[in-house]
Amino acid sequence: MNLPILSVLIFLPAIAAVVVPFLRSNASVRWFTLIALLIDFLIAVWLLIAFDTSTPDMQFRENLAWVPPLGIGYRLGIDGVSVWFIFLTALLGWICVLASWNSIKHRVKEFMASLLAIQSMMIGVFCALDVFLFYVLWEAMLIPMYLIIGIWGGENRIYAAFKFFLFTLAGSLLFLIGILVLYFEGGRTFDMLALMAREYSFKVQAWVFISFLIAFAVKIPMVPFHTWLPDAHVQAPTAGSIILAGVLLKMGAYGFIRFSLPMLPDASHYFAPMMIALSALAIVYGGLLALAQTDIKKLVAYSSVSHMGFITLGLFTLNVNGMSGAVIQMFNHGITTGALFLFVGLIYERTHSREIPRYGGMIKAVPLFGILFAAFLLSSMAVPGTNGFVGEILVLSGTFAVNGWAASAGVVGALIGAAYLLGIYRQVLLGPVKVPDDNKIWDLDNREILCAVPLLIFVFWMGFYPKTFLSILQPTLENLLLQLATTGAGG
């Protein structure tokens, strides 16, 4: 194709962000942003339909010289992994606009411009095949998210925004150091595919792997780099939490897939047991932290630490089941946890409280809310027939093949997850009514239903017919495993 479709996907939200400040009314800003992101979503749908599942090669390539003397280019392309995360990002983008329709009342132009800007950067990260371009977009994402938390967040928003910014910036600096080492060792180029084709000594691989590990571990976040996450989630507005859970946490795991595994195969094999142990720790520890929470938003935030542990666990099994499950869980987490944060935001709009003990008996006033919320909780628990089951069973089957103890920890983490998720439902929606006047608690309106239904479709679509997703992923993952098998034997 001659049409630069990836550039259109990236720059459409960016151009819209520039236009937004010139619109006159808040209503026009909301509608313009929604339409722009819906168009971007439709392009992402077309991209997914047009994707060739018969090849592991990068598709829809774009390559322009940017800074030739330094080996920097405007290089774009997607494979079976990145195409799904472009789609997920585009899907959650317009849902975030609808979720913020009434809750964001001040500085609406700035908020919508920030949403559009971060949307452009996130899609750019998933398209980038130039390491310099990847890093620029990776870093630039911090600015709009910092603003979203710091301006439109809760009472402690400044503290949470600074903590988020400093943690992720520190990790990014180590990422930059690793990139520069690969640049000089790999022939002074930032071409990602060229760097993947180079061979590096084990010593270089080991040091770069550690620098990348810390950067990606902060983004995911892995234990013990997770402490910024609950503060950021609790203070962020609903749209900010959806973006954080749905897309930004995936950037670290995506970094492992795009950098550590293909570029540093020997180090990936060598450090795989350590990564499996850290992942098992995160699954259990994150679950126990979630179990202890009384703030419903903080509970869902800590559950992300546990769920992201399943993702890194699957990635470092270095087998097809584990890695397929890990990528599917990345997508699942964006759908399910994004939906949970949406529903937590809807609860807060109705009760102005996040304290679980203050809830009770809400299903009597909001039955539709209760039914849909239950579906997403079951998905998060990985009940058969939901998307979460497909991902978790693949991760656990891949893990049992390499480390029975880590797989057992995953099972324990799943049981802990069931305990706190069922506990949420029992305390919030069942039992005696605790809200003084349930006439003030209203059920889902059409806008809120429109936010939830697309996410619900993917919960059951993937749960009952995962072949749709696996057929696109498999060629890319099998090619990655082939690279690991042929070049990682020396680790």
C-alpha cells in the first residue's frame, strides 16, 4: 500500500489536539474529540482486518530519513503483537472521552487536548521501528499523563503526579543508557530491525538487559517498583485510570517483546529464572495487597500488580503457550481492568466515596450496573467462558512446563484474586442497603452503556472464540521463539 496508514493513525489525534483550543464551547470540544477518536478507531479496525496473518514480517512499513548522520529514521511498521495494541488503544480512546463527558467540568479543552496528545503518542510507540523515535514517544507520554493526574485528579493529585513522573523518568533514563549501548555496539544505527539482527557479547547483553529490566519494571510495574501505581490510579480521573491500566502499563511488557527478547536472547535465557521468580512474587504479593484494601480504586490498582505478574511470567517461560497467554493477557487486562476502573468511576460519581464499607445493597437501585459489573469481575477472575480464562490457562500451562513452583504461585494468586473480587461484589452490591437515599443512585444511562458494551463483547468473544486473536499473534510469536532458540542457546 502507498497510503501511509500508520502515520494517519498517529497524526490524526495530534492534529485534533491542535484544533481543540480554537473551538468555542465545551460541548463542541467534547463532540469534536469524540468524532476524531472514533475515526481513528475505525482506521484501526480496518488495519486489523487488512492485516496479513500468513507472515511474521512487519507490515504497512514506512521509512523516511530523519537524521541520516546519526542513523535516525522515521521508521514505522506493525506485526501481530503491535496491531492488537493499536486496536486496544484506539478502542479505549473514545471510551475515555465518553467516560469523561460529565465528570470533567473545568478546563475541558485542555483535558481533551491532553487525551488526544497521549493517544497519538501511545499509537506511535506501538508503530515505531526506530529506537530513537520509540524513545521520544515513550518519554513524551509522561507529559500529558502528568497533566491529567496533576490537574484533574483528586485531593493528593500533585503528589501522585510527581511520584508517577519521577519513577517513570528514572526508569526511562536507564532505558536511554541501554539504547545508546546498543547503538554503538550495533553499528551506529537506531533501526530496530537492524539491531535485532546484530549479535552482541553476553556481557553487553547482560548489562543492557538489566538497564531495560528496571525501565520496563517501573512501567509495568513489577515488585518492588510498583509503589507509584496505587497513588496514580487513586488520584487520576476515570479516563486517566483507564489509560494507565489499559495501555500505559502494557508499555513495559511490550518493551520486553520488542527489545529484550529479540535483541538480547542470551541474556533473556540467562535471566528467565529470575524473571519467573519475580513474576510469581508479584502475583501473590499484589493479590495480598489488593485483599487488604478498603478503597475500591486502590484495590483494583493493586490487582493490576498481580495481573501484570501473569504477563511477565508468561513472557519468560520462553515457550509458545506461555508467551501467547502473556500477550493475550496484556490485551485482556486492558479490556477488563479498564472496564473495572470505568465502573469504579461510575460508582464514585453516584456516591462520592471509594470506601468499600460505606457501600451495600446497590444492586437494588442499579440492577443493570450490577449485571455488567459482575461480568467484568468474572473476567478478572478468569472464569471459563471469559477472556481472562484463555490468557491465564495458557500462561499457567506454559509455566508448568518450565517451573512447577511458579505455576503453583500463579494458581494461588488466582485464588486470592477470586477472594477479593467476590468480596467487592458482595460488599458493594449485595446485603443491606447502606446508601441513605437510593433515589440518588441511578442506573446506567445510554452513554455509560455505550462505554461498557464494546468491552463486554471482547470479554466473551475472546472467551468463546480465542482463535480470532491467536491466529494473528501466532506467526509473530513463533518467529520470536525461533530467534530465541537459534541465538539464545549460548546463554
